[in-house]
Amino acid sequence: MPAPETIAAIVVTHARLEKLRETVLRVLDQPVDHLLVFDNASGDGTAEWLAGLSDPRLIVLTSPQNLGGAGGFSQALRAARDRLDPDWAVVMDDDGRPAPGAIAAFRAMDRTGWDAIGAAVFHPDGRICEMNRPYRNPFWHGREFLRTLSGRGRRGFHLPDAAYAPDAPVVAVDMSSFVGLFLSREAIQRAGLPDPRLFIYGDDQLYTLTMRRRGLRIGFAPPIRFEHDTEAAQGATGLVLSPLWKVYYNYRNALIAYRVAAGPFFWPLVPVLVLKWRRKAGDYGADAARYRRLLDIAIRDGLARRLDRTHADVLALAENP
């Protein structure tokens, strides 16, 4: 009988010990072979708490500076690949964690033909987590393209609620988030590592879209459930980003991802995106003018594919764009 496939869980954290504590204990309560925690220069007691754990499966990597989620996932996946060489690696944020039984459900499923598996992500209260809803790229699929053009917006290409039913079949997707994404050894070898220069936002979109362009297959498996304990606020037009510096990364990286997703449709799409994003300023109240100024810089850098701004530069822009 062949040995069970090895699974390495990867958690990237920055100064959220309360959420990290629950995630780490939840992961260690499940049948993983390794847990690699990448600590992005936390100063809230994270290092001390992790040092007090005795589980031999736990590996802690500490960065002297905050590399963001993208930098953390890039470094952590590199370490898992080079030091552990697992059959599968599953990635998550410090506030995203497997529901009870999730890892066992993954081990039990038939993964034939799949290079990566994305989990169904819910809020702790059971609502589907919109920011982690997978999609089929409408620029690659005629049906999704027509549904999106018909006025259905993101509902035209994101998976519907019915796809989340526990008995729903595994379906192919083009994008899956870094909350509960299982990556095979083959996937990591062929797709490489996430781009650390993105810092936060869009790194999972770019990574999974790149996987698909290289012929790798990503399945969405509804029996594998994850929880995302996020407190992100919603305004009249969707997600409101706080602190304000996150606006820069969100929209710069979105344009870079759209270029990959849309291909020849990218430039005709840009004016539509810019108009939509500028309309979100009303959700930022007294910070509306600062939002617009920061958005304009993000758009310029995104169109130029500029990825060399340091995080200190971005913080300064948010204070005085």
C-alpha cells in the first residue's frame, strides 16, 4: 500500500495574534504533516506565542520586515518546496482556517486530473465569503463572457451559490483565492512562486490565472470548507479598504491581473474599470479626495506595470498623495 500523501499547511501572518492563535490550533487539530507559519515582522507577541508551542509539525519562519501577504506566501512556498517537498501545500491567511474535517475531506476526495484544489470559503456565521468566491475567466469562456455582458456583472462569471452545496460536484475554475488553496508538487514546479512585489491583493488571482495559462487544472471542491474570519467593511459599491494605503495595492494589482485575464480586451476595458473605481469614492466619506488621488497613482502604476514602489513609499503616498 502506498504511503499517504504529505500535506504542508502554510499560514502567513502579520500582527494578528488573536486570529493566528485560532488558526494554528485549528490546523494542528487536523491531519497535516507540517505547518509552516511565516511571521511577517509581527510585534504583538506572535513570536513568543509560537515559540511556546511544542508540536513537532510546526515550523516558524520570521521575516525582519513586513513583506506583505504576497512576499510571505512567496517565501513560505519556497521554504516548503525546498525543505519539505510535500505532495500538497495548502495556503491560508492568519484569519482563514480549515473548518473541522476539511483536511480529512481533502484526503478522501478523488483528485485525479486536478493540479490544485480550492476550498469553499465561508464567514464564521455560515455566509459565503464574497472576496474568496472563485471564478471562470469570462475572457476565456464564451458562456461566462455573454452572461457578464448581459448585465449580470460579477455574477456572470463567479461561481453561483448552488456550487457551494456540500453534494455539488467538483468544477473547474480559473481563479481561486489563497484561503484554502491546495497546490500539488507539480503545480508549484510549473507555476513557480507568487510575485512578492505585489505586497498584498491580487497575488492569488495572478498566480492561479498563470497556472491556468500553463495548462494546470484547478478544481473547486465544495465539501472542503474553510472559514474566513475577516472584518472587511462593505460600502454601497462593495468593499471599503482600510487603512487607505491598501487602495493603492488593490487597484494597481487589479490592473495587472486584468491585463493577464483580458488579453486583447484589456485596453478597451480600462476606461470602464477606471470609471467604476472612481465612483467608489463616495464610500470613503471624508477621505474621498485622498482615495481618488491615491487611486490615480495606482492606475498609472498599474498601466505601466510598475512594481518597484516600496511599502514605505506607499504609506507616504497614502498620507499625502
